[in-house]
Amino acid sequence: MAPMEVLGIGVAVRDVAVRLDAFPETDHKYQARELRETGGGPVPTALVTLARLGRKVAFAGVVGDDAAGRFIEEGLRSEAIDVGGVVRREGFASPSSVIVVENGRRTILEYSQYDLPLSLAELEASGVRLEGHAAFLADARLVEIQMEVARRVRASGGLVVLDVGHPRAGVDDLLGLTDIAILSHSFPEATHGKDYDAEEFLARLWERLPEGGPRVAGLTLGEQGCALYTRADGFVLVPGHPVKAVDSTGAGDVFHGAFVHALLNGDSVVESARFANAAAALSCGGMSGRFPLPAEAEIRRFARAPALPGGDRLADGKEDS
């Protein structure tokens, strides 16, 4: 496989999302407003965003030799993502999630998404190229493999981007090889509580990133946008774009894909974050992070648009008619 603009390695998931008017109680029956089966996972959804923005991307990971695995792989292939690095494992149940969506919020029930049975030797045997890419996306689900690929990508001049939602084993090791670490706000909440100091947390995170790269530490903050810490800007808050959200699933993953796209396009870190905030907000207009995004020009227009009265914006970026 020739070098891609972006390679991603991580967990790929089949999501079954159910949209309800209210979160269910036990021993009750509910009428679902919408039910949708889509592909999911932090890295794959970010790659889908990149592919839709015109980037050449590839995914490597493991799925089961089952119907869910075939669904996951075909979904990526349909988005023009190179799936030559996907290993099918007989006897392994493909990672899946059931997602309950109510009032734009979601509750996720995960299955078979940890201890993924994959080795570096298997990836190399698949023919996937593990160096020479402009950027590498990782989620700390296959840490030993991701660390080795991070070393190779950095050695060949590429960027390593980390997306992690919650603390887990191996994150500290991977941070030492990461150029851009933009975590979910749930990460510091799990380690420091909801009253954590974002600036202090990001300053310490930034110090753990390696020299020789852009060294960007960040947090996604939902509709509030994101917080960043860089050498040039120090600590900066980049406001979000409130929308009439249907489902926030995958919004952070869309953010990462859009951020990498803008950064590779030559935008500054802050400009990239503004673009990524807008893309993430627009992705909440429908079910799952695979909801169709508008063209890049429309995303950039939305990123520049003033807020509507009351602080709201519409998910399509247009004013009420």
C-alpha cells in the first residue's frame, strides 16, 4: 500500500442507535422515534470525516469474521477508505455498541471493544504501510502497535494524533510519542473531578508531549467548543457552535478528523480548531457521527457565522425562515 495522507489504527465498531423521547425505565415498553445501524469508533469516524473532505486515508484494525465485521468493513470501503489493513479474526465477536439517544444526548453500551486480538506482525503481513503518512490517528486501544507505528510515522516526518475519551492503560506511554493530544473533557473529569482546572491540566499534558513536533494539547468540551495549549498561544478557549442537536454521538471523532484536515491544509492550530468545532456541531444534526456533512466551504461559512438570537445556531448553519 502506498503512503496515505492519514493512517488510522484503532477499534472499529458497529453501532445500533435508538432514538427515544426520554431515557427508558425498567419494565416499560417504548416507541422508538428512530433506529439506525451505522459504523462507529473514534478513529474510523475521524477517517470518514477526512475522506469526505477529500483526503486519502486508510484504516487498520481487527474485526470478527461475522456479519457485524462485514458491515463495519463495507461501511468504511463505501466511504473510499482503504481497508487493506483490516484483519478478520475467526471466533472474535466484532466490536459493537447499543446507543440510546434522547434529547441530543446519548448513553453508550459497549461490547467487545477491549483486548483486541491483533499483532503488529499481522498488520505487516496484511500489506498495510506503517510509515510515510502525513498523519497517524490513534485511540489507545492497541497501544503497543500504535506506539510502534507512531515511532515510524514521526521518524518519516508525519504527525501523531491521539484521541482518548477516558483514562486507560498505556495512554501515558503513547503520549510520549504524540504530537497532538486532544482528549475528551471526560478524561480529566475521571481523574480530577468535574471542577478540574482546564488550563493546569493542559499545561501538564503539553509538557508530556515530545519535542520536535507542534506539541498541541487539547480538550473537546461539547457545545462549549474546545480548549488548547500550544507553545505559541499558551492556553486558549475556542468557542463552540450551539446547534439544535439530534445526536452528539461521534461529534468528538468528527472534530478530530476535521482538525487534522485543516491542519494539513495549512491552517493555524486555532483556525483548525474553529473549523473542527463547526464540523462537529453540524454532525449533531442527525443520528451518529456518520451523519452527512456539508461541503467544506459550507463548514467554513458556518464557523464564521454569528450566533442566532438566544445563542442558538441551526444544525444546517442557516437562519430560521
